[in-house]
Amino acid sequence: MGEGQPIRLGAGDPDTAGTRLAAALPGVFRTDLTTRTAYSSDASIYRQVPVAVAEPRSADDLARILELAAAEGLPITARGGGTSIAGNAVGSGIVIDTSRRLDRILSIDPESRTAVVEPGVVLDDLRAAAGRHGLTFGPDPSSHSRCTIGGMIGNNACGSHSVAWGITADNVESLDLLLPDGRVLTAGRGGSGDARIDAELTRLRDAHLASLRTELGRFSRQVAGYGLHHLLPENGFDVAKALVGSEGTCGLVTRATVRLVPVPAVRALAVLGFPDVYTAAELAPFAARAGALTVEGMASDLLTALRLQPGRANAGADLPPGGGWLYCEVGGDSAAAAQEAAHALVEAVRGRFADATAVVVDEPARMRALWWIREAGSGIVTRLPDGGEAWPGWEDSAVPPERLADYLRGLYALMGKHGFRGVPYGHFGEGCLHLRVDFALDDPAGVAKYREFMRAAAELVVSYGGTVSGEHGDGRARSELLRYMYSPELLDAFRAFKAVFDPQGMLNPGVIADPAPLDADLRPGPGRDTLSVTPVHALARDKGSFTAAVHRCVGVGACRNLETGAMCPSFKVTRDEVHSTRGRARVLAEMLRGETLQDGWRSTEVRDALDLCLSCKACASDCPVNVDMATYKAEFLHRHYAGRLRPLAHYSMGWLPLWSRLVAGAPGLARSANAALRVRPVAAAAKRLAGVEPRREMIRFAEEPLRDWFRRRSANGRRTGRKVVLWPDTFTNFHQPEVGKAAVEVLEALGYRVLMPPGRVCCGLTWHSTGQLRVTQRVLRQTLDVLEPALNAGLPVVGLEPSCTVMLRDEATELLPDDPRSEQLASSTVTLAELVANHEGEWPFRRLDADAVAQVHCHQEAKGSYDPDRAVLERLGVNTDVIGAGCCGLAGNFGFEPGHWDVSQACAERELYPKVREAADDDLVLADGFSCRTQIAQGTGDRALHLAEVLRRAL
């Protein structure tokens, strides 16, 4: 690319540009609509569908991408983890995602305390590698499990520990940078490595010395605009630091040398409680000066919003009493020293405010639980306590810490004046505030109010000596507001700085120097509800709106956490944004908008995005805003295939309860079917006819179903005791009745009289997971008819199959909200573990004193609890190693469907298969889910036990 060659942005033909790009750099560009719509937004309220997404493998790929973009006249937007809240990582041209392939830690030097990394390295990966040397990278935003170093450099990220260890600019030594004209720079203290650029920067600096010295660098969290104060002679003419926070508008980082800091050997967390958030804000600067490593604040509003989420009514039980809190972490060389430092900090704060409450925690699990509340704040507060939607926009403002309390009061007053509500929290020790506000962005009048509020808020924060951006950059949300904060002279300097590196405006246009309107391209803006729909599910938490449910996803990207948690299994094994919960939500949102994806419910792009969703429901609990992609997938499949032929697996696996009953109802057929399926050619033909993955083994049918066995032995069963109804799910009844037999024996040993439903019952699980929702409703209604006498009698319904139990407890009320019997069923349903754990009578079991590996069914983990199981197993003397990787990978029909084998196996290989293989011969392998047991058997040859079978062994 020749120097000075003009770049005509937008000159390329968007209909054909993608095809040319993909042909020019195969394996790097993705131009299909599914991918492009998945990248249409980040964690902000802004959306733009790019022409292409690029996944570079090297610096050479990046250079080639720049050349091709210039030839096509397309702008470039760099993206890391896509967790930008200000709209820094959305663009209409080429979006470059470095997180998937350009993610190597090139070196760590413990002596110099530096690391050299590629831009796509995830922060937690760097911290883990540095941690082996007692070091860490200081800045740590709450998205640390998925944000990238390149993104942190782009946004000048900060985080909770920046109060002690500095923001990203403080921790960058040098940057290797690609410019649009093809030049390569190595920028650091003293220059850029390019004499001509250094001369231009020196002239720019010298022409604006007064404004650089008086307007910039006034306090630590002033990161709005370009950091030109780093070019001052007294600051060492540090070009690398000046480029930190430039949001990809000046060049593409190919590698970075960053500074590492030593970490304390042991940490303790002191959480201080105050009457209100204002008092917390007033005491925060003192806590920071007292030596705290973190001074994070939050108000009671956040805790209230969290406790209204399903299953989290007791969240924050460890918090001390109060209406506002400060999280103050301290360190020491030993546990005793850390504890002493924490208590000393508490007493110091009480010297300023005697009524401060406090709790000091040093147990890692309790610390993580408390930190999760604060770190999940950006997701939690997108739903207000009354269920209303709240949005980022006025996010990350900051003032000198001593003025935070007054600024908070002014901000609450401003929200009240405009009729808005919001939940504040943030880095109180540095005066930085996060806030989600209930802007009504779905109509033009609401957008106008949003613009007016943003202008007024900018004027307010400036009146307190503050900044519109205290971290996460300016992006599309706040770049337009820089004119309220800085002089025209300094704004001219910003434009000149960008022109030094990117004179044609090719890189991330619309940000900082040439701001796009802050109310343009709004994702939840007018038009988001173009495709109206009345969902089959009640979607009670979203007031019956499928659109509101989809827009629960604000993009914080917790589903991109690769190392811990159950969400999202398909992303963990593919590392593909399309196959993350967020990616799928973005594609669904574009379908509802109808601009880019115009086929509505017939969209093959949406179908493809949802294809690798295992419907494990991990997102329904692990996602901070409880996005429930399994439900959204069921709703989509219901409409996508309405009046059309479905995939064969929807008829075979989706209608499994019917086929199983028919096989069981014909004498000798189950035995014949099993024998036939052991013949390889017969099994292969059966799998082709059923639309089943050819590498899967077919499941076997019980020669005597559980209900037949139960009727046959009923005369010998227990005739006294409290009555319970044992739920005969399809899998237990027709495929593994030995589990049900064990449960009957266990329940009778506990003194219960076991009953079976008098007629055919089914929860409808297999129809639900394949999107056959009307059939699911009919099946559930018939089930309620059969169970009505038992429900009216108040009998417990004991579930053995976790997925069926979740259907009875959660989905029945969503699918039949107008039938009060569904609520009765939900409240009557218990798991075997819950019943046994709460048993108060004689304990008929002996200790087993064994080790075990346990796979918790994903639906139980998401919608229930494994705590009762743990309690029972502990009482039996079973030392249980619980798999932490989430779904086993089979996930009901998912693992049996063609095209899912690799993902299904990769999910199991993350932890389940290795631990089962490593288990000793006399160790137990536990799995209550039929799918989990099937996956274990087919993948390792081991037979996993249901809790009922373990209990029977202990009788």
C-alpha cells in the first residue's frame, strides 16, 4: 500500500466485498450472515452489521487485512472479547476479532517483571501464567475472565485493583503497531520508532502545551479522549502510553510488552457496610489512602435486583448490614497478617465513621461469592428490581474521589428530574461510577430524552471536575460528549493526533476524534420489535415479550469464560462467538429487527446459530441477567418448522416417549429390537432412518418397563407410611428401570408408601427440546389430569430424572400459566435427594466410605441444586469430586443429532471423560441424568450410578 494513497471509505460494494475478501484471504474472513449478525454489537447499546469478520492468525494477516480493507474502501474496527460498554467495538466494515487465534503469551520475564503478549490474550490467562512467578497484571476489570489485553489497551481498562496497581496506561511498556499505510511501529517511552511520526507528535505537543498540562491527567481515572499528556517532556514522551485508550483509531496492536506487579501471598476481604451509598462514597477515599488494594462500592439497589433473580433470594447473606458497601481487599505474607491488615482497616474506617458494620473474609470460596456480586453488577443491574429494563450509556463517569458523594447525590437528583431510575456501583476509591438507567430507547421520544439526559449528565460531571469516561473508553456513547469537557483547542489536538497515524480515517471511525451521534445505531432503539410474536411460553419475567427476553443479553460476555463455570459449553469447545449465548442473542435480535435477516422465523441463519446450543440451561442461571437460550431455541424451532417437515431426529428422538411405549407394549419386541440393534448393519440402517449420528450407539429398551414391574410386585410392596408418587419418566420407565426399582426400595426403606400415577404421564421434555411446543402442552395437560387427585391430596411427586424434574417444576408453569394445577405440580415435585436429605426418621443406610466422581445434570445445576445430593453422599461417607465443567455434552437429543458429535465429545473431554478414566476401579461414578450415564457409558465404557442405586447399596 503506497503512503498517502487515498482511502475512499464506503466505496466498496457491500454486496460483493465480502466475497472478494474471503477469496483473497481464505480461512481468515467470515462473511456469512450468521457470523456478521453475531458481531453486530458488543456490550453496549449500539449495533452495526459488519461486511465481514476477520480472525487473523498473525501480524502478516493483520497487514493483509489492512490492505484489503483499503482496496474495498471499508473501515476497520478492532475487537477483543467484545465486552466494550461504550460501543467501541462495533463497525460497518471489517471487525477484527483477535481473541480466537492471535492469543499467545510470547514471554514472561520474572526479573524485569514484564510480559510480551499478542492482543488476543485473555487477561485471566496472563494472570495465571504470571501468577506462577508471584506476579500479575494489575488492571482487572470485572470482565477479566474473557476480556483481552488488546481490548484493555484500546480502552485503557482499569478495574478494582487499579486503585493500588494503576490503570492499563500505567502498566504498558511498549506497543508494536501496524498503521493503515503498512508501516510498523514499536512505540514506547521516548518515541514511536519512526522519526517522521516523532517529529509530527513533537510539533503537535509543543503547539498545545498549555491545554495538555491543564486539561489532561488531573486524576487517575480521567481517561476520556487521547492521553496526550504522556507526550509531555516531564512524562518522557511516552508514545505507547499516549496510544493506550485510543480504541483502535490509530493503529492495530500486534504485540504488547506490559508491566507485571507482585501480588500478596495471602489476601483477605473486608466488606464495610454503611447506612447508604453516599456514606460509602464519602469514606472510600480514606479507605484507599489506608492501603486497601480495592475500594469497590455498591448500593442496596444492586442487591435487591440480584435477590429477585430465580434461586438467588439469599444472595449476599455474608454482607454486613447496610444500605451501601465498600469491598476493601488487603494482603499479607500470611493468613494471619492479611487478617490483621483487614481488621486494622476496619478499625481505621470506624475511627472516621463509628457505625460502620463489617465482615472480614479470607476463605477463598466466600471471597469469590462476595466478589461475584460486585463483578456481575453490569449484568445484574440491566434488570431493575421491578423487572424494568436498564441500559448502559451514562456508564463509567468519574470525579476526583473526594467529590464522589456529592456527585452521586447530584446524579440521583438528575435522574429524578428526568423521570429515570438506575442502580449505581463502581470503583469508589477512585471516584468512578457505573450506572444502568431505564432509558426508553424503543421509541423516538425516548431516544430524545436519552440524548437530553446524556448532555445534562456530562455537564453535571464536569461541574464536579470530573470526566465523562473513567474507564472503558469513549466509544459511541461518549465521544460526542467530549466537547462539554474539553476546550476546542484540545479537541483540535485530538484530531491532529489521529491524523498522524490514520490520516484517511480508516480505523474505527465515529470514535473520539470524529464522533458519531450518541443516539445513532441503537440496538434497543426504534424498530427492535418489527417481528412481533406471542410466545408459547409465558415469559413471565419479561412480561410475555420475546423481544424483551432476547434483549436481556446486554453483551457482558460471561458466556465466553473458557475456564470456569458451566456456560456456554458450545463456546468453550469452539471458541466461536456465533456459538456463545451472546452471539445467538445477537442473531435473534437481528431477526426480530428484520433489516439484515429478513426471513423471520424461517431464517436459516438463526437456525444455524442455534444449532449447537445444547439447551443445557446453564445461561439461565450463570448469565448475570438469566438469558434462557434453551427456551428461546424451543420458541424458534416451534415457528421455524411450523407447517413444514422437520429433521428426522425431531420425529425419532423428539417422539421417543411414544416409540418407547409402543416397543414396550408389544410382547417380546424390546428383546428383538435390542438384539437387532446389536447387528452393525441393522443399527446403521436404523440410525439413518431415525436421523441419528452414525457414530452414536442406539439406546436399549427395557424388556420389562418399570411400571410393569411395579404392578407385578405391588402386592409385596409397603402398604403403610406416608404416600409419595414416584414419577415414571420415559428414560427410567422404558430404558433403565433398575434406577426406578432402586428408588422404590429406598423409599420403602425410609418408611414411605410408593405409588405410581394411575395413567400415562409424561413431562414432554423431548418435544420441548425439539420445539414441538403444542404437543408439549397437550402432554402436560394430560399429565395434570392424571395427577390431579394426587396433587389435591398434597402428595409429593418424586422425580428421578433431573431434566424431567425441571420440566415439572419450571417449564410446566411457563407453558400452562393459566392452569393452576401446573403451580400445584411445581410445588409438589421433589428430587429423591431432597426427600432423603430432609428425612427425619430412622436412617436405614450404612456408610460406604468410598470416593466418587459425580456429573451433575446440567438442568439440575441450572435450575436446582446439588446441595441435597452432597449432604446425602456425605452422610453415606462418599467423598465426591463434582465435575465443574457443566453439561456432559450429550444433552438429550443434541448428542444424537448429525453434526453434533465433535462438540458433544469435546464437551465431555474437557473434564468428565478424563476424570472417569482416572478414577480407581473401586471409585463410584455418579450421574442422575440418563443422558449423562449414556455419555459416560459410550465414551468411557464405565457404568455410572444414579443416587437411588448408591442408596440401595447402602441399605
